[in-house]
Amino acid sequence: MAILVIAEHNNAAINGATLNTVAAAQKIGGEVHVLVAGAGCGDAAAAAARIAGVAKVKVADNAIYAEQTAENVAALVVANAAGYSHILAPATVTGKNMLPRVAALLDVAQISEITAVESADTFVRPTYAGNAMATVKSADAVKVITVRTTGFDAVAAEGGSAAVEAIAAAADSGLSKVVGREIVKSARPELGAAKIVVSGGRGMGSAENYKSVLEPLADKLNAALGASRAAVDAGYVPNDYQVGQTGKIVAPQLYIAVGISGAIQHLAGMKDSKVIVAINKDPDAPIFQVADYGLVADLFTAVPELLAEIG
């Protein structure tokens, strides 16, 4: 039994979510192969070959994969699907865009966002915004699976020595093209991989308050910045800050929720955090039901005091 993991990368390095996905593949059991599709992606392929537990890396280095559009990568995966019992990708924006196309082309059901592996054909995944866990058994010849990365500890990025094999590109679908990208650059840790996350909600009141109150705390803690959907919808911060069911799923060592009421959609994205600290002036806010430490206080007083205590 061989398992194919679709790597996320920027042509130079492997995204950390791939390491969690390899961990899920190893729990299924069998030889783990990694597919790297890109343009000028030799460094990413070499990095994939060093991942602990990976037996083979397949590389499609071609200009049609420069932007890694879902249509083209899905066609490549399907063209190389023979011989694999499982095809896995991280449950990120990229994986969620590409892998359903693979499942449709292979005429199988996709199993989405697994958080645990019971056996080679049985998996656990959240449903109802994480309020219930479903155990799903698949009889499909090939299991197409997205992996919720917070459910699996990442394997080591170094220590492997996999063989690297070049594969032919599939035909260019011509169905879509990337005409531009707007990438937010930050010196802070990436939200999905950060060990500490400081998030703000509607209670911040404005984009100016979010910046002046939360950014100094995040800088002091070397934390990533996050937000609830309400804060994003209000225009306080960009969409890529959003934590929740329709945003990013995070599970840091420490999650500090400031001015966040705790709607079920937000809780679905952060309740697996190791330690949750909530600051809210409403003692009945749902966030306190999942918080390890709760402070009922005005955030505009509490956060500066916390920052002063940290020094």
C-alpha cells in the first residue's frame, strides 16, 4: 500500500502543513510518497526528500505549475494516481480547492478534514462546526482525504533521504490563470503555524484600536495576530487574519482572545489550542466556556496592564 501526499510549497521550501499531512499518512500505514508540482521547484523537492519517513518524491517541474492552479495540479494528481490507496493533502485553502477536483475526476467520495486515523479505511472528522466527531469508513478503492493539520503532530523536516523522481507534466487545462497576487508581508509568525496567537474581535471597536492595543502585545510575545469573523467583516483587519470555521484552524500553545464573544464558528477554529486566555467585559460571553483562564474586564484597561506586567 502506497500513499501519495500533495506537498504545499513556494518552489523553494515546503509548507509546514505538509509535515502534518505526512504524519497522518504514516498513521494510515504504508510507503509515503510526496508529489511536488511547481516551476523551478528543485529546492522544494530536495526539502521534501529530507522529510522523515518519506520514501519517494515525485517532481513535476514545469511552467504550467508556476502558480499551482487547482485545475492543473488536480489533473497531474489524477494522471499519477495509479497504484496509490490514499491521496492526501492539507485542509488549507490550497488543498480544499484542489483535492475535491481529484475526487470528482476519480469518481470517489472525499473525506474532509480528518483529525484521527482509526485504520486504513476508517477516519475521524469533525462535523457541526466541531461539536460532533464523525467516524467515517470508506470502501472506495482510493481514499481522497484532506487533513486538518492541527490533529497531527508534524514529522521532522530533516532526517529523511527519499529518492527523487521526475515525472511528466499533464496537459495544461487552460481553465484558469492567476493574474496577480496581493501577499501580506509580516515579520510576525505565520498564523497557522504560530505557537502563540493574539486575536481580537468586534470588541476592539476599530482598526486603529486593534493596531494600537493588540500589536504591541503580539510583538512582546512574538505571537501571530488573528481575528474573529466579526472583526474581519468590520474591516479592522484583512481576511487572512480570520480564525474560525470559515477562516484558519489553529491550535497554538497559547491563544489569547481579546474582545471576542466566542461564536460557535470562531470556537471551531481555535478550541484545540493548548491554553486559551479570554479577556471580555461580558461575563456571559461563550468564549469563557472554553477558556482555561478568563478575565472579565475592559480590554482597553486589561491589555495595557498585561503588557506592563510582561515588561
